[in-house]
Amino acid sequence: MKWKIALVFAIVIGGIGGSWLKNLPGFVIVAYQNTSFEMRLWVFIALLVIAVTLVILTISILRSVMGSAGRMRGWRGERQFRKARTQTIKGLLSFIEGRWNQSENTMINSVKNSDTKLINYLIAAQSAQHQNAEDRRDGYLRLAHQAQPDAMVAIGLTQAQLQLDNAQFEQALATLTELNNKQPHHPFVLKLLSATYLKLEDWRAIIKLLPELKKYKALAQEKLERLEAKGVDGILKNEFAKGQLETLQDTWLNLPASSRKLPANIICYAKLLILFEQMKEAERLIKPLIKKQANDELVSLYGQLKDPQSTKLFSFLENWFNQNPQAPLSIYLALGKLAYNEALWGKAKHYLELAIKSAPTAEAYFMMAKTLRELDDAQSPNEFYQRGLEFAINPDQPADTLVLEKGSDDLVSANLLPKFETNR
């Protein structure tokens, strides 16, 4: 409808304009070199209008043709992108399903027209690793960096994880160190660094990294404490292997104060002190922990202490036990050993009987045999040595019934060991 109105309007304007132009006086002469043309003014204006109209029409037609070609190219490009996106999704599904070769091929074949080239290359790299193709893996990672240089952290983290999974710990450390220099304090970079140091058993590096791990919450508190305990344990054992007590003590004192307060670290250090026969220093560290919250490990460790000139070790643990009836079962063996070390034979026998009844171990049988020898029992020690050996070989054997030789009734207490039997 609009073009009809425009046509009528053009005809009216053309008619009025044409009459007006036709009555215009004057001539126009166009000369070029030796040739000249003469025409009336209205003819010249009419030709000029026709020429301008033709130029405008030509430009419009060209634009229309070019626009159609562009739209065709856009349609084809959009179709290619849709196809590439579909292939990328198929590649991801293949990766999730563990079809590594298919995933790799699909991702690479669709990368040319993909608008997610980074994802394509990273998935292809992981698929290649699952096929033990390290060269292809590294090549895809380089292409990922070329495709999207600003994704340095994502590419570097993927590379480090793949290297860790492939037991390439030195290469992973180099990758993560570079990442940490360019992107300091990144939580996941710090987390992977701690895992790499752990694999390399670089205990001092772990301890040095701990403040950053805590500050930037790269690990949960429980995992942080376990990592710290492993680090301290590794450092102290390395120093212990050198055989120098002073070096071990200096290393402990140079640890961060927070590390020296953790029970796991204190227990580790105390064990090494006991091996150096530094009983008093070990007791000073262990006793507060028992008072605070005892467990099997602490109680057993306290039972390893020795002080020939004092009976305070046994006295402390027995008094603590009397006040804490819910103590761990290892308390009986610990008390038995302490009583034996302090020549309290009756007490030793009493607690070792309880240990054998409640939580039998080869060591409990062995200590009982030694205690009975001190009590001048000629026959029973051999029986306990035998039972201890049998228990060490087969810990799952029934341990609640012991057969003693005739004349050993004095060993059995009806209140303590009601299931002991004697041959008559």
C-alpha cells in the first residue's frame, strides 16, 4: 500500500515539476576538447535526475545482493557452530563414559568451528593422558594456550593435575611454581602444591606452605592438621635418622609454636625422645595430654616410659585410671609394664591378667611370662611364652580361655579371670 501512495505522489510531483522545468529559459553547453553539446536547461536537469536515480538504484541493488550473500554466509556459519557445539557435547559425554579415543577425536574434529576451543583442547588433553599419550596431551595444552592466552590459570592447573596423576611430580612442581609466581595465593594452586610436596616428601616445604594454606583456606581444618602432622613427622624422623639428639631437639624448637602444640606432633616427638631414652622430657610432654584427653596411643606410649629411680610413673597412671574408669583398654598393659619396670610384681600380674582378658596382645603374654618368672613360678611362664607366640602367629584365635598347668591356681583370680581353666 505504501509503495502505491509513493508512486502516486511521485507522478504528481513529476507532472508539476515537469511542466515547471519545461518552461525554464536558457541553455546548457557541455564542451569536451573539440566537441560541444548544446541543450535546453530543462533537458539537462532531467538527464541529471535520471542519472542520479540510476546510480541510487544500482547501489541499492548491490547492497541487496551483498546483504543476501552475507546472510547466506551467516546462516552457514551459524549452522557450522551449531554442529560443532553438538559434537563438543558428544565429546564430553564420551569423556564421562570413559571412551577416551572417541572423546579425543570428537573434540579435535569439532574445534575448528567451535566457540569453546579451550574446553575442546582441555578435554582432548585429558583423554590423551588416559591413553598414555603424553606428547599429544602436551600438544593440546599448548594449543589451548594459543587459543585463549588469558586462561593461563585454568590451563596450568589442568596441566599440573595431569602431571600429578601421571606421577610426574617434578614437572608438576615446576608447573605449579610458575603458576604460583604469576597468580600468588590462588587456593587451588596452593592445594596442588601441598599435594605435590607430599608426593615428593618435601616436609620442610610443606611446613613453610602451611601459613598460606591456612590464610587462604585452601584446605579444610582437619586436612590441614593431618598435613601438618605428616610434615612434622617427616622432618623429625629425618633428623632422628642422623642420630644426634641435640639436632632433633633444635629442630623441634625451631618448628612454629602452633605446630608444637598439636597432640599428633607432640606424640611423634615424644616417641623419638623415648628411643633416645630421654624419658623425663618425654613424660613432661605426654602427661598433660593424658590429663586432657587420653587415647590408646597416648596410654600405650606412656607405658613405654622407664625410670628405675622412681615409682612416680606407675603411681600417676594408676591414680588417673582410678579417676577415669572409661579409660581405653590399653591402660591395663601400660600399667602392667610400668609396674614391672618398677618391680611391683603383684601389681604387674594383676594388670597383665586384665590386659590378657580384655585386650590380649603378644606383648601382654610376654610381659606376663616375665612377671611370673620374677615371682619364681617355674611352670607357667613357658605356657605364656607359648601362648604369646601362638597369638603373634594367629591373632584371631580364641583368647578368653587359657589352660594352665596343675599347681598354678595362685595365678588365677576368680574375680579377674573367671574363664581361666586348670588341668586337674
